[in-house]
Amino acid sequence: MTVQKKSNSLQELHQYGQSVWLDYIRRSLIDSGELKRLVEQDGVRGVTSNPSIFEKAITGSDEYSGALAALQQRPELDAKGMYEIIAIRDIQDAADVLRVVYDQSNRKDGFVSLEVAPTLANDAKGTIEEARRLWRSVNRPNLMVKVPGTKESLPAIEQLIGEGININVTLLFSLEAYVDVAQAYMAGVERLVASNGNPANVASVASFFISRIDTLIDAMLDEKLKAATSDASKKAIEDLHGKAAVANAKLTYRRYHELYSSPRWQKLAALNAQTQRLLWASTSTKNPKYRDVFYVEELIGTDTVNTMPPVTVDAYRDHGKPRNSLVESVENAEQTMKDLEKAGISMHKVTEKLLEDGIKLFADAFHQLLTAVDASRKVRASA
């Protein structure tokens, strides 16, 4: 008699229609076989990276010292050129590990994401050119090029999808921005079909950020709590802590289903086009008062992705409790949004600030990364 191995909580998420991606990359993850183990044993089905992750990987360890030393022998390379060679090699090797998932899932999972320079967040033309260049350089069908979800980037998203380039639209915080991105994606698929391309061959996710919303709104609520004069108003404010991000995500997920059940999309679905799944990003818990797997457990549903840093992967594997949570209490999510407005908190202003801060955060990390690479290059040149 064969004994079936019990699946762990990470693997069980796939039974709910959710894919687990790893929000982390570095050379040792690939060389040690850890990424392969995560794919085979834990059901990890993708990898995401961003400038902050690469900055920590390259400047926070000596894993890349050999590669940097070799590249310093090439005087034609500037700091960005050196970084890209290192990053592209990691992305290619991670994509090769995940290729089996890409093939078995019929191009739905198995992707590795690489971001265009965050300095291009408001430059559609520059984004298109860099995305094309990265797509050619990585040369893997399971690459996703990350493009920030700014209004200025919408034409780039449409154009790149229309060319058959997989796109991970990042830094989404608001329902309104998500709808704009979904419509740009549909327009891109329509453009691809019009040029006789196969829509089944292109994939995209819309990366919706979670914990940063609660971090900012909870701080705003704390300030309002200090000014509250009645017990009733204090309780109303206290009850809103830790609710905004999940409520925002649930309402966005409901809108996802509305958009992809529309007649416009059904025409494309008939041609085997894939929906642009929602990907929950920034899902590690920042507030120690909240359960460390809070943003995983409360955001489980079909046709979604949750990209987790290693600490959250480990925590959820250990004590996560899966359930179909995204469709629970959506009416309460609506009420939460109304209550936030009553408390004087504008989700529009909050999400605009978070987008602005997110672009700056990634741009600063990218600058620090290039500065460190350039410093090592200059040290070598003067030696």
C-alpha cells in the first residue's frame, strides 16, 4: 500500500485556485537548489523581484563579488550595464528552474519577473523600449517584465501586451487604477489578436499592494484617535484598524470578476486568452499586533497569486489555515470604506501617496544599487 504524503498549507492554496510566488531572488537561492526544492516540495509557482530585492542581494552579501570582479574587466560597461548582466543571469536561471511549471500549467504560472528601471515610471516610450530590450536579453518565454501601474504607463502596457510580451503591472493600490490597468490589458490582447497573434501565449498579472495600505491608514487612525472626544467615536476609529487593506482587495477582486465576465472579455476568452490575474504583493505583516500570515489567510481565492517573502512562506507553511476568504463578507468591505470616509480618511489620497512613495522607494533602492556597483568599479579601476 502506498502512503500519500500530506500536503502542507502552501500546497493547499493551489487547491483554492491561488498560486504562491516567491518575492525574493539571489544567486544562492538558485545555486543551493533551494528554489528547486520550493517548487517541487512547497508548490511555489513563480518568482518576483524588484529593485529593493536586488539592491539587498547584491550589496548585502559577497555572493556577487566574483561576478562584479569579472565585469570590472570590461571598461565599456557602466554601473547599470554591470547590474543588468548580473540580474539577467539570475532571472534566466530562475526561469529555467520554473520552466517545468510554465509548461505544465499551460503558460499560466512558472514566471519570473524583472522590473524596468523605476526612473521610467512616468515615461511610456522609455518603458516600452526598455521592456523590449529586457525581453530580448533574458530570452525566456516565462519572463514577466514589471511595469509600474501609473497613468503614464497605460499606453506602454497596452503596446507591450499587443506585442506578446508578458507584463507584471506593479505598484497598484487603488480600485480605480486597477480598472484602468485591466482595460489596458484587454486593449493589448485585442491588439495582439488584430495582428494575428495568439492570445493564449501572453500572460499578465496586476500586482496589488496590501500591507502598505494598513501601515499608512493605521497611523492616520492613531492620530484621529488622539483627537476623539467620545467613547463611541474612539471605538469606531479603533475598529477600523487593520481593515482597510483587505477590504480594498476584496472590492477589487469583485471588480475583477465583473470585468472578466463582460461581453468584451468573453470574445477574447473564446480565443483562449488568459485573464490578467490579481497578484497580492506586500503581504508580509508589518504590524506585530496582526497575525504573521494575516495577509495570506484573508486574501485566498480563485485566479489569484500571492507573492510572499521567504519569512512569510515559512510562516504560512508552518501554521497557515486556508479558506476561500476573498468572497467572505464583501458587504462588510463596502461598509469599511464608508466608515473610513466618515472618519475623514480619503482612500484616493492614501493610494495616490502610496503610489508616489512606492515609486520613490524603488527609485532610491535602484540608485543605491547602481552607486554601490559603480563604487566597486572605480575601486577596481584605481587598484
